[in-house]
Amino acid sequence: MSAQANAPVIVIKRKKIIAGGGHHGGAWKVAYADFVTAMMAFFMLLWLLNATTENQRKGLADYFSPTIPLARVSGGGDGAFGGDSVFTEDTLARNGTGAAIFAAAMQEGPNTRSSEEDDNLSEIESMLSGGGGESLVMDNAMNHIVTRVTDEGLIIELFDLDDAHLFEDGSTTPTPLLKQISKMLVDILVIVSNEVAVNGHTRAHAIVLAQNPVWDLSSARADQLRRILEGDGFDGKRIQRVTGYADRKPAVTNPMAFRNNRLELILLRSDK
């Protein structure tokens, strides 16, 4: 009996082993990252609300609204890269300002354009832009010509560059460059029989001039182009009007830039 009383007490401990017990999970990291992202978006929203105008905010809202149709150059406002086209006076493209897209000018219904007329205008535009592979435009003249299509017709715009002008400065005397372009135009315009309108535009002059010549000069230059075209064989009966717009419709921001010296030859649509 005494031997059993002095026997040591055996205590059995059962240790529960949990697989992967060293890893406590990373869900909190994902939640924290989401929180930081949300806060960044929130502060960006506050900054946009403070840094934009009402029109810009409306443009941004329209952009993200799937129910509002947008033009391909639509944006959040005016100014550089704020809604305007990136075509500036320093980066004139071959298709000019307000690039010509025939599909945009066509309308369904009773006013649907004649497909044959559109094809003819498209062919002329392609020849003037060199898109037809065998352009009739001389290399030096190509830099002075842009085309665009409007509801009125195909507009062929001839314009001055800083180092190459269509007329002698301040006069109606044509340069050899304009005479070359005129001969080329006459050869191309025989493809169609559309009537033609000629518009003249000039750059602004200093306001200190006693007599501002812009009105007389723009109309006289437009009429001079008419005379040159007819002298090269163009049918004068096709010319419907000759108009001078002075410096009222500048092509670029600087009203005194030589780029504003330009002539527009418009091939009028048959329904105009």
C-alpha cells in the first residue's frame, strides 16, 4: 500500500496541432488597399470640382453618360486639349481645319446627296490631297492647299505661308505660285460641272492705318482669281458669285498672321 501511495502522478497533456498556424491571413491588406484607392479617388474628385469650370464639369459628365451622343472631338471644355481639336495653326493637317468626312455631310431622307456627285467631289478631293496615288498637285503647291466638305459643297482653300505668298504683299498681283495652282485647278475641275463660288479673305492690318484696305483687297483678290481661272480656260459661266470677307473670318488665332490671307474655291452642290 505504501508503495502505491508514493508512486508519481502521470499527467497527460494533449496538444492540438493546427495546420498553417504560422500564417494569420492577408485580407486586411486588401481592405487597406481598397481604402487608400477610394481616398485617392475622393481627393481627386475634390480637386477636379475645384479646378474646373461649370462647362468643363458638364463635359466630363456627358462623356461618362452612355445616353448622350458625342461628336468625335467632344471633350470637357474649351482651350488646349480641353475639348477643341488638336489641329492648331502650327500643325495644319492636309485635311485642314474642320476635317472633311463625307459621311458626316450626308443626310438621309429627301435631302440625300447624289452618290454620283459625292463620288466626283471625293475624287477631286483625293487628287488635291495626293490620296489617289497620282496627285496632280506640285510638291510646293501642296503646302498651300487644304480641302473640306460642307453642306454647301467641296471647299478648296488656298492660303499664304510666311515665306510663300499667293499675291505680292498688299496688292492683287498674283505670284507665279498662284498661277501654277490655277492651271492645276482648271485641269482638275473639268471632272465636274458644279457651279463655283470664290471667296477672298485677308489678314488684319494695323489699326493705325488711315484707310484699312481689307475689304477692297479681299474682294479684289477673289475677283483676280476668277480672272486667272478664266484665262487658263475655266468656263466663266460656272462661277456663281465672287465675295470678299475682309479680315472678318480669320483661319488662325493671330488675326495678323499670313495664314489668314486665303482664297476659297467652293464647288457648290447641285441642290444649292
